[in-house]
Amino acid sequence: QVQLAESGGGLVQPGGSLRLSCAASGFATSIYTMGWYRQAPGKQRELVATISSRGSTNYADSAKGRFTISRDNAKNTVYLQMNSLKPEDTGVYYCNAFRSVVPLGNYWGQGTQVTVSS
């Protein structure tokens, strides 16, 4: 059974840091593009960062210079290190695994809440 389980969210003050983890089971993340998305209250889900199976990374402009996505294929886990957090980073953060060739896949986790507030 395919599962993505996010963890590491919580309440943090502006300027603080959090590290999100996404542990996958039921498939090998090494052949998937893994990504983090977030959804703020009343807004659409948006891309935060992705990392390809080859390790190429892509970031939303709002995340560049502050967030770092990484993967540990041996642990089947993807991380998002978030530094210098701002109130506008508040939202539910979702992990995604995507593959556009066989074996196809587009999997989502349940999300983890991140709240940046003083």
C-alpha cells in the first residue's frame, strides 16, 4: 500500500526554523520526483520545492534562499529544511511523489500544519 507520511510541522516564531520529513512506503521514492506543496487558508495549493530522481531541485521564488529540499533514498524519505520562516509561510504542507512514465504515479500525503506566528 502506497503511503506518504509527513511530520515535523508545528508552531514557530518568525525567523525560526523547521525541518519537515516525508516518509514513503509501498514504492521506491528514488525513481520519483518528490515535492513539497503548501496550502494557506483560503488559497490554492502551491508548489514550494521539488527534487527530481537525479537530484535536480526547483524552488518557488518565495522559498529560494530559505528552504532546502533533500532526499535520502536509502531511507525512502524526503526533507524540507525551512529557515528564516515568515508568517506567510503558514499553511498545511503536503508531500508529493510524481512520475510521468511507467510505472506512473501521483501520490499525496495527508499534510502537516506549519504555523509561523509570534
